[in-house]
Amino acid sequence: MNDKAGRLRIGSGAGWWGDRIDPARWNAERGALDFLCFETMAEATVSAAQVRKRRDPAFAGYDTWLDDRMRAVLPHCKANGTRIISNQGWINPQGAARRVAELCAEAGWPGARVAAVSATDLSAEIAASELRIMETGAPVSTVRDTLISAEPYAGAAAIVQALDQGADIVITGRVADPSLFLAPMMHHYGWREDDWTRLGQGSGIGHLLECGAQVTGGYFGDPGYKDVPEPWNLAFPYADVDADGTAEIGKVAGTGGCIDLRTVKEQMFYEVHDPARYITPDVVVDFTTARLEQAARDRVRVSGISGHARTPTLKVSIGCTEGHIGEDMFFFAGPGCLEKARLAETILRERLRIVGLQADDLRIDFIGVNAVHGAASAALREEPAEVAVRIAARCASRAQAEKIGREVDGMAVCGLASTGKRVPHQDRTREVIGLWSTLVPRERVACRVEFV
């Protein structure tokens, strides 16, 4: 337990799939946490997992860094009485929970109670439905021939159920990011599922914690404008939460980064389209009433976030097969490099026409010149020292997408002087899983808790 009497301390263990592991270990070892929460899933993560599962049936379907993360924190969590909540289950939370139980035994914690939380798979139910795709307005039935997954965003309730039943570790699939952190508050303080004020404040705190180091100076530094101490040594944050949801955001001593009004404000509005109506499965959060105070160095007090009744629907992420992408690049350096890149683009477009490339989309970018802003890129004042030529095409079939790598290979000796080419050992063609959204009545989504 933490040293703040009467308070609940919840720490972050990850902000995304590829996040660093050491800061999670520091929190587990020195953070005096009651709960350590890992957020490692996004829409892109689900897509990547579905692609890999289609390519490799032996893929377990959960976070590929699960073993490394758990081995880093389990001994400290056992020693300090810290419970774990994690959405590392991805598309197979039961398999992930079984693996975590094995890792607990390996770490000398064979009695750990591990629960898996999973939501209804809606793929078959909605495939032929007239539910509307939010991005296009078309019915879901228009993508039924390509639909491979329909993952609803679950909320905190099933996690709370698992904690109430004594789970030491809860592994989930697609759960909304703030819900991972809200659940231990609801469990610890007994908040009702319709206490919109406390749920709003708790979800707002969860939103501040969910992206890990982004509230301690990560994804924040801008030399000369927003300087961050020891950015190589960033910690993940924790929150000391009171019974009314008021919290102080802090970090373990001896780490780099910073927590101040600037970092908290940036994270508060990160990925928030309407600050007065941030919709989660548990509550609609209103950040416009928030009060922030610098309580001490690297400690910010957050209060006053409000909430409104949750929506009658839940969001569902729909994964659909959308062909393949072929992608590769090559390089020029020194005088004339940009003119060579422009001529190389002409050569490639002609050769792809000759080989009959059938692409839904084709783009050729000069990295360092126009790859980000495209046609809106500013005119160059002087020739760059080097240019990377990147080419990508989205095609209906893998065979068509493979033509990109083949023609880029040809630039090695059938191209221009001083073409720098990578040795083509990597896979340059990948399947694309498109992501769409719809809304379903929340009563159609059931979550189940299974102890392993």
C-alpha cells in the first residue's frame, strides 16, 4: 500500500504496445502502488493482431511483450501487494491469462488469482445488419464479405466484478483505455455505476494515466520551448486518488521528465475531440470544469472533472480485409540528389505501367522534402544533402503488391548513378485490415469473467 493514508495509488505500466518496460518495473518496485495498469491496445494493435493471426495460426493472439513485462513486475507486485490490470489480452485474453498464471508460478507466486475478461464477439451478429458505419454512413452489410472481426469497447464493470471476486491480476481484451484505471477506483471506494460525477472524475484521471510517459514529459519535449529534464530517464505516472475522485499525479523519485500544468493539460486534451463530451463506455466526461493545481514539484492536483450519464450504445471496431500494401525505398545523397529522385519517380511510374500494376492507391514520396505535407510542402531554399525515395501501393492482391519491391530492386542496376538500395531480406508486402466503427445497443454486449 502507498504511504498516503486513505488514498488509493494507481500506476501506469505502459502507454502502448511498444512502450518501454523499465518504467513499469520502477513503478512496481518503488511506487508503493495498490494497482499497476497496463494499456497496450489500440485499433491499430487489434488490426496487427488480426493480420498476424491470419498469416500465422500459431500466433497466441496476445501482447508479444507480455512475458517481458510480467517478468519485470511480478516479483515486485507480489512483494508489495500490488494488483495488476492489463489489456494485454488483445484478441485472446483467456490465452494471455493462462500464460500470466504460468509466469506467476515461475516468479514464485503460484497462488495468484488470475482472471480473464472478454466481451461478446459481434462478428456474426452484425455482419448482415443495417447498422450504420460511422465513417461512411453505409450499412455494415456492405462490408460483410470482408469483415473478419467486430470488437466492442467494454467498460469497467467486468473488471470491477473480477476484483470484487478476489482477482490479483485481471487480463482483458478490448476495453476502453480509461476504464482500466477507473475499475480499481470503483472497486476500492464502492462507486456506483450511475455515480456520474465520480465516474467522470475517475475516468478523467484514467485518461491522464493511460498514455504513460506522455504526462511525465514524453511526447512533449521541444528543445528551447518545452525542455524536459533527463528525457532518457522518463518515468510512468501514478495517481493518488481520494474517495471523491480528486487525485494528485506524481512519479517515483530519481527519475527524469516532469509533471506540471503544461504536461497535464496536453495529455488531458490528447485525442479528445470535444472536451465537454468525451465519451467512454462508463460515462461521458466533461473536462471543461477541471481544476489543476501545481501541488509540489512533479505533482499536479486534479479535481472538478465532471461527468454525465453514459450513452445507450457502445462503439464497435470492425476489421475488414482491404487488400495488400507493397512498400520499399531507396536513397540518393550529394549534389543532384533531388533531381535524381525526381527522375527515379518518372522511371518507376513508367515501369509500373509496363508491368501492369493494378493499384487502388499509389504514392511516391521524397522523405525530407514532401513526405509529410505532400503538395502543400514549402519550396526548398537549397538542395538537400540526401533524399530517400519511398514508394507504396495498395492493391487488391498480394501478387500485385509484390510488383513494388520487384521494380525497386530493378533500380539497383537498372536505375541511376549512386542509387543506394537496401538488401531486400525484409518482407515488403503486408496485408491490410481496414478499421471501421459502428454503434450497438449496450445490452447486446455481454462481458464474462473467467478465473484460470
